[in-house]
Amino acid sequence: MNATPPDGVGADRPASPVLQRKITIGDVAARAGVSKSAVSFVFNGRSGVGEEARERILEAARALEWRPDARARALSRSRAQALGLVIRRAPELLSTDPFFPQFVAGVESFLSTVGYALVLQVVDGEEAEREAYSRFAHEARVDGVFLTDLRVEDERPAELAGLGMPCVLLGSGTGEGTAPIGLDDAAGIRRAVRHLHALGHERIAHVSGSDRYVHSRVRREAWASELAQLGLRPGTVVEADFTGAAGARATHELLDDPEPPTAIIYANDIMAIAGISAAIDRGVRVPHDLSIIGFDDIPLAPYIIPPLTTVRQDVFQWGNACARALVSIVEGNEPGAIELPPVEFIVRGSTGPVRGQGEAIIEAAG
Amino acid sequence: MNATPPDGVGADRPASPVLQRKITIGDVAARAGVSKSAVSFVFNGRSGVGEEARERILEAARALEWRPDARARALSRSRAQALGLVIRRAPELLSTDPFFPQFVAGVESFLSTVGYALVLQVVDGEEAEREAYSRFAHEARVDGVFLTDLRVEDERPAELAGLGMPCVLLGSGTGEGTAPIGLDDAAGIRRAVRHLHALGHERIAHVSGSDRYVHSRVRREAWASELAQLGLRPGTVVEADFTGAAGARATHELLDDPEPPTAIIYANDIMAIAGISAAIDRGVRVPHDLSIIGFDDIPLAPYIIPPLTTVRQDVFQWGNACARALVSIVEGNEPGAIELPPVEFIVRGSTGPVRGQGEAIIEAAG
DNA sequence: GTGAAAGCGCTAACAA
DNA sequence: TTGTTAGCGCTTTCAC
């Protein structure tokens, strides 16, 4: 749509007043009375331009509302100045997952300060995910990617390395090699277990996420080891998939046990909330008969009945830190130390003291 | 970092086995024994290449794992082959809002079929939003943008036009000029009102979103007009901001009325769920004393106690349709007719028959 | 400290 | 039908 003057020579002014030619670095240079490279230098924070010229250049750019064209810049610097995020989620989890929007917001909070863009891709299967990364790499759309939902024996880091695509791994716990950046889920779970123990609970079950994910496994292991630490018998674990339906199902399964748990720790809030419903549906009172703990602290958690006791992570800061690290990596700098806020444990109404055996018997006899 | 052979002539094979040169269209052309333009033509679906040559080119590209570099392509075609989405949300709403992830997924579902990328920007204020659009435009990062949360007397369409940035408006209801693409919120609200009316309710209140948004206003007006249509007295409306806290506050305000409503329709599920809690906290039973209807059908809605009656929109399809329309626009084609699925009304346990005056009196007297 | 010129990898007009 | 060539707008080396 842009009208380019027919004469190939750079015209001083656009001939047509209607369809204006795109303003380029040349226009700014001309207006400031300097060369293109001078303008380039100023906009790339390099020395070699006098203070006075620099001022004129900035002024000209402002007047012309000019900014370096990202496409041209990307081409000549062989860098897209963009980062990629591939989100693989089952559709039914998408609108519920509190992680993704907050993480993106955190990433953006850093990227916008350094002029990077975030390119998003949402996929729903393994093949589509692989294809997405492959496209990012071959089309050179992005300079690096975030790898979320780290899996057990995950092949993606190696595949990305093969594509020459820098990445940061989002993972909980400590990994060897390329250390993942993550919040300390395990600490949150351990605090949950201790909280229940302090309330007198001894049969503490766990509804986990899919065991293929590192974060699921980390949470489950933290639960199991803390149980052992406190000298409690191993608890029952039911594997679910983070959906409300699965949380309800797992809860029923647990409560069907002849010796049901008096408390359940869920791998996320959605399952925990569905668990509350499931329990109440079968006449099990929360927290009177059953204490329930979630994970995430979704904004709805305080507005459930009873309000949900849960573990809160600062996903926004996590995203910010990951973005910071990835930009450092793609720019060839040493990523500085990463400081993430600790997880918080939020006690609300869904947990309470265990109802003693004696009390139960008396009640039954009465 | 790439080692470019010192000789400018296109070498047959990369000289260095370690740092391999990036593969370009020239390599593919050489391998297939054709010119670069032949390769370009094939990859842009243009005629002018013989079937046999075409086959060789595709084969060569496959062997070399080559795809057109998005940056170079963007520069020479003056098109980024990317679309932008600026999301402006208060942080506390981000992780709850069911719209954004689903919309993005829907957008992607179309974009990935046509090789467009989605560039995201999350901002939290008016100035930042303006700046984001300005950057998209001046840096030519994207070819068009989605404009969400259309506001009353919104200046953004005009600003975008001034920047020469194509856009599609996401809006409910019908607008004149550039027609927004949207689902029919109003129909959902009207069905909610009729549902309550059929259950005998006559005092039906509404907790709306901020009145600055077109969608808030559309929903409120649908509620008010349907009330009138049914011959009911005008109901009370309380303006809130889509958060749980605001929903709870609005609910208390409504129930404090000497003549409180017997049913409340909320502008989203979060506020409705918080409303249920607020009601129960003050001894008002749902749905026995108060019927509650939400909007969105978040995945948690069936797992609340009582399960939430609500209006469901197919945001995924909405996103898909918007993407389709925007791509048509930026490619200069006539956007085809847009067919969006109708909203659904989901009846669950949070609504029930109104408790008659008589019954209340009898109970009070008893 | 400044300017000229050669790319970055692709597309597209034009010539053969 | 095929190949040649001139950009797209910026960065960056290298003379001046």
C-alpha cells in the first residue's frame, strides 16, 4: 500500500502528500544533518556520536515519530529480538490454569523494558509442540524459548539444543546440567504437611498431577518424605490430571477407603475445590471431617466455602526472572544469580483439627 | 556467532564442520539446481515452476531442513506475518480471567494454519497500552491487532487508524462503522432473566462490570430491557469490577436492602461465586433464599456448592473467527461472513424457584 | 567523530 | 518457464 517514489533515488520529501512513504533511518539522518550510521549508533547506545549531534538525532526521530523497524533490525543483526513461549495444554485446562497468564505477565514485565517481544504459540499435542519449536528455530522467529511443564526424562532440552535454540527450563526443584529456574514447590508441600500434622492429622493423602511432570513428582515426593520425617505412616496417593473432574473422582476414591484419610493435599486448587464439593456431596464435612489443602492460591480460593487453605507461588516474579535469564543467555551474557520469592502457605478455613477417634466413637454411640 | 566463509561466493558446502553456516534459500536453489526465485515461488505458492523442478526444490528443502527465514521475508514483503494482542488487565484479574487464555488458543488455532505468529503484550495501564500499540506500529512488528474490551467512546480504533494499523474489534452487540466481532452476550442475559422469571422471581438484581466497557453495558441493558419486557419492575444494579472481592461487596450491598432481590445475575462467574459465599456467610441460603447466575461458565462452575447456573460462550471459536477476519484484512481480502456459535445457558443448582411471600410468612410465624 | 558501502535472506519486477 | 537484479531498512566494518 505504501507509495514508493518511482525514482529509485532517495527523494528529499515524499512526493505524494496522501500516501506517505514509510519513514526510515535515512529520513531521520537527513533531518538531523548526519549520516545513517550516526542515527544507528545513537539508537544502539554506542559511543561515537557527539553530544550535540546526538541531541539533534533524538529530536529528529521524535519529530518524525521514528523507531527502528524491528524487521530490518532483526535481519541485519541476525536476531529477532523476540522470545518464544509454547504452551501445551488440554483445552479444558486452559481457561483455568492460573499459571499461564501470570507467567506471561511476569515475562512481559521484563521484556517490555528491553524491547523484546513475546511470541506465543498454543498447541495441544506432542507433535504440534515439536513442530512449534521447529518453526521457531528454522524461521528464526525468536531468539530463545521458555520450556514449561518439564517432564520426567524430557527430550525437549536436547531437541532444542539440536536446533541451536537457547532456552530456560522452568522447573521446580534442582536439576543438574542446565539448571531449571523454579519456585520451591516442595517447601510449600512440606509446610502443608506440617500444618496438618500440627492439627493432629495422621492419615494425610495426596492427589497428584500426572506423574510424567517433574513438578508433580516433586510435590508428591515432598509430601511422602515429610510424612516419613514426621514419623507418620505412608499415605495414599491418587494420580489425577489437574482438572476438577479428576479431583472429584480422586476424592471419592480416597473416601471410599475403609480407612479414609482425615486430610488431603491436592496438587492444585481446582482439584481441591472439586474435592470439597465431592466430600460435601457425600456428607463429609470440610474441615470438620476432612481437611483440604490446595496449591496455587487462585483468586477464587478465599471465596469458596470453606475458604481454601493453599500454597501460594509468585508466578509473576517467576516469569520476570525467567525472562531476565533468557535475555541474558541470548545476548551472550552471564545470567546473574536468580532470586525468587519463597512460596507462602495460606491458612484459611478448609483445614482444621482432626476429629479424634474417641469423639467419633462417642458420637456414633450417642 | 555463525561462521561465514570469508569468500563471498556461495560455497557448495560449509567449509567448517563445527560452526555451520545458516542454510539459506541459495543453498536450496543450488542443491535443486534452480534459481533462488524458483525456490521462492514454490514456497509462496505461485505458478511458474515446472512440476519436476518443484519436486526437486521441495526435496532439497526437506533434506536441508530449510524454511524461509521469517525476518528476511518480513523485510522484503513489508509484512511481519504476525498479529498483535495487547492485554490490559489488573494483575489480580489476570490469573482468573477465563477469556484471555481461551481467546489466545482460538486465535492460534487459525494462525498456525496460515503461518502467522501471535505477538503478545500484557500491560496494566492506559498509557502503557497506548505505548504498546505505538510500538507495534512503528516497529512494524505486527500487521494487525486485536482490540479487546471495547470501551464506551473508545478512542483506540481512531488511534490505530492513525497509526495505519489494521484491527478487528472484539465487542458484543452490534456497532456501526467497523463492526465489532462478538458473541451475543445480550441473548445470554435475556435467557437468564427469563429463566428466573419462569421460576417466579420478580426482584432480579444485577451486579455489573465497569460501565466503561461496552460488554458491561450491553449486559446491563439486556437485563434491564428484559425485565421491562416481562413487565417486572426495574431491578437494582450495582457496579463492580469483575473481582471476587467486588462481587462479595456488591452482594452484601444488595442484601442489605430492606427489600432485597430474590435473584442476582452477575456479569461474570467469579463475582457470582464470591456472591454465593457472601450470601451464605450471612445466612442467606442459595438457591433457597437467593438464586444466583454467573457468566462465563468457568471450569470450576460445576464444582461450586451449589453448582453455578451460568451463561457459556465459546471463546475459542470467537478467537478463531477474529483471527480469520484479521488475516483477511491485513492480506487485503474481503473478510467472509463470520458465523459464531450462539451462547448457551447452563442451568445448575444455584437457581431455584422463588420462595413465596406466603411461605416466608408462615415460616416466620411458625 | 563521521560517512560510504557491503551485507542480512528473502521477494518480485524484469529480462531472457 | 527460468534466471538476474534491485531493493526491503537497518547494522557494522572500514576508510576518511
